[in-house]
Amino acid sequence: MIVPSRPARTTLALVLAWVVLVAAFTALSVRSAVDRAAVEVDAMGRSLHRLVSQRAAQHDAHLTSLSALALATRPPPLHEIDQVAATILRFYPRITAVDLLSLPGGAGAPDAPAVLTSTRSPTGNAVDPIATATAIAGTAPGATTLIATDAPVGRYRLAKKLPDSEGRLALVLEIDAQQLFDGEERPVWAALTLSTGDRTIVALPATAGLGPAAPSWLPRPHFEKALGSPNQPLLLRLERPLALADLVAPGPFATFAFASAAIIVLAGLLMRQRHMAKRARLAAAEAQQRARIREHEARLAHASRVNAMGEMASGIAHELTQPLTALLSQSQAALRLAAADAAVPSAVAEVLAANVRQAKRAADILTRLRAYVSRTPPRPAVCDLNALVGDVAALARIDLERRSIILDLPAGAPAPLAWVDPVQMEQVVHNLVRNAADAVETRPMGDRRVVVKTEVRGGETRITVADTGCGIAEDVLPRLFEPFFSTKADGMGLGLPLCQSLVERFGGHIVAANRPEGGAQFTVVLPLASGERRAEAAE
């Protein structure tokens, strides 16, 4: 079995799509044309129905006026009836004859039907009194009957039995039904019929040239409604035969076919370009994947080196513990001797007390460092962030003064309390302060400022470290907390990721942003210590 190539399949699909579009356009055009024709036929049918109904009502009116004249005297005034009838025929050419008949059965009436008077136009036909009497024999006095004639074609008679008291009389009008439709009123594109029951009185075909006819299975728009006269039960029907040119106009069809073909060709070119672009994207994605694999391998190698450094840091911390312990012991002993000897200056005692505090802090930091390297869980407690920031400022103040950097500490009130490990959180704030100091070191002497602010907002505590440096590049912001990513020439890219990891341990997060007035800002957001935690810490 031969399987077509992808370009061949695409071409075949586009050709089929074009065929479907053209077929859909043709179907829509046919439907629209049929609907338009139906609306046009309905509008024309309603207009003709109104006109023909009015003219049929005039026939009833003429019968009523002639009946009143025939019953005015006994015997009927035949001369006056002829005059009125002649006037009616002159103004209403579709009425071709007016006959007054005498019917048998009344007082003084003949034994057989007879014509008392007859007025007709040159095209009028003589009435058959016997046939007319037979047609109205069973009707009540005053009733009107429509009599369809076989000849001539297109005519019918209206016979009204008069409600006379002495003799039996009947008035008969012969009507040329084809003259119910004036030439300008009748649409040339419509086939028109006027019928009563199963008898067709008028059948007028469409006179306009249709050209090739539409398929026979298509519905033909038509209008059908009975006239408004109850005495003339005539059904008016208007039907419009459809031609192919009515359904699909050649001009718009050719325009659509050409335009759709052009669109299909353009779509094919676009699909080909997209396919080529997709292949290029796949190739680029494969290249990026290979690059990521190489980068991952490099990170793994770097992580291996960092683990080795962690083990070395653990060893160093262990080795430093002993001299720090000795330093602490000696300082405490000297402090006791200084307190016992009044001759020792108070400044010496203060220095010794400071040495004791810093030795304890250094020992605590080494203990936490060993715990972090050995993955020992943190020891959180209720921590006053104002005091924590103050401790960090005391450690960093000498370095900041050496570099002429101003450190502002607008403490929050009341004091923000958070459930954190104080030493680990000091490491976070110290790292952020050191980064801010590095950022402002190149600024002019009076513009080197670092602001560390604490506050409570919306059930959270915040530590904000802001600087007046040059800010963070927009392409660097999304990668600040990536491990091993650093903008410093000698940076390892571990400081900020470590800070983020420590903060997230206590349910918080860090947000980095540029300040509108210039410089960068790092915000450490921590949950506010609950009342239970505070009570526990108080105990």
C-alpha cells in the first residue's frame, strides 16, 4: 500500500477544504435566495389578496344595491334595473353581464325559469336560466351562490335569490375573473391561480424568462389564502418558479471561489511555515535540553564541592570551639578578678564583659553552623525582631563605619514578635545587610545608606532591608534566588538561596524589588507569633 507523503496529504486536505467551502457558500446562497423569494412572494401575495378581496366585496355590494332596486316595486322596475346595470358594466369591465331571472313557485311566477331582463357587455354571455335555477334551488332567500362555468374559461357567476314576498326573483352577475388582476399589479415572475373547491377558474403562468430551471426537489416559494368575501369562496395562490440564476449568482460565486482558493493557498503556505518553525523550535528545544543537562551536571559537580566545603566547615567549627571556650573561660575569670579589685578601671570591666558576650555569641554561631551542616533541626522561639536587628547592627557596625556607610534602624512599635530560630534569622538579616553595603559602597560618600526597618502589617511581621545603590537589573530579578547564580565576580551564588531556605523553614518568604526612588529592597515576611507561643515563651 502506497502512503502519500506529508506534503501530498496536506495538499489533498486543502483541496477538500476548498471544495467544502465552495459547497457551503453554494448552500448558503441557495438558502438565502429561497428565503428572499419566499418573502417577496408573501409580500406580493398579501398585496394581491387585499386588492382582489376588495374587488370581490364590490360584487357583493352591486348585488345588494340591485336587489334593493328590484324589490322596490311590484312588478320590478326593469328599465331602471337595466340603466343601473349598464352603469355598473361601464365602470366595472370585469362584470360582463347582469341578469334578472324569474323562478317558478311564486305567486304569478312562470312554471319555468325565465329571464326578465338582461344587460351585458360585448363579451358577456347569455345566462342559462334552467341551470342557474337548479344551482340555487336549495338556497335560502337572500343567499348568494358562486357558480363556476365551463365556458368561457376564466369566468364565474354570482347568483342571489331575492328575499321577495310575492314572486321568486334572482339576480345573476357574470364576472371575468382574469380582470380581477390588472396587468401592472400581477408579478411577471409568478404563476397565479384562482380556484373554488376542485375547480380552477384562472390559471396564469409566469411570463418572465426564467432560464435554466432550479432542481425540482427545491421547495417553490408560494402564497395561498382564501378571499375575504364569504359569498365568493375563491382561493388565491401565487407561486414563484426558481431558476439557477436566482439561486446562485455567477458573479459572487466566482468571486468567492477565487477568494477562497487564494485563502486556502495562503493557509497552505502558512501551515508549511508553521511546520518548519515547529521543527526549528523542536531543534532549539533539544539544544536547550542538552544545555540544561550540561548545566545540571555542572551544578552537581559544584554541589559536590560545596558539600566538601560543608564538611570542612564542620571540622573548622569543631576546632574553633576549643579556643573559643578557653577565651570565654579566661574572660569570665578576668571579669571576676576585675569585679573583686576596686582598682581596676570600669572600662576594663566593660571590655571584658563585651568579650564574654561576643565569645558566647561566636560559640552559639559555631554550634548553629555545625547543626546546619549536620542537618540538625532548628530551635525556634519567640523572637523580638527589633532586638534581633539591633544585634546584627552591633556586629556589622564596625565594618559599615569603616566603609562610611550609614545604617538606619527605624524600629517597629510595638515590637514585632516572630516564631523563628534567632541565630538563623540573624544570619539572614546579616547577609542582606552585607549585600546592601556592597551595593552602596561605590556611591558618593554622603549617599551610602542602608535602612533596616521592622513592622507588623496584616498579621505578619516584616523586616525590610533597603539601600541607595543602583538597584537590580530587570533580567536579574527573576534569578536572584537561583542556587549558584551571582552577579559578583567572586560570589558563589549561595547567600540568597540560603536566606530563602532559612526563612521558608519558619513559614515566611523573601521578596526582592527595586525602589521607585532608586536602590534595591529586600522584604522578609514572617508569620506573627501567636498568643499561645507568646504565653509559652513567657513561662
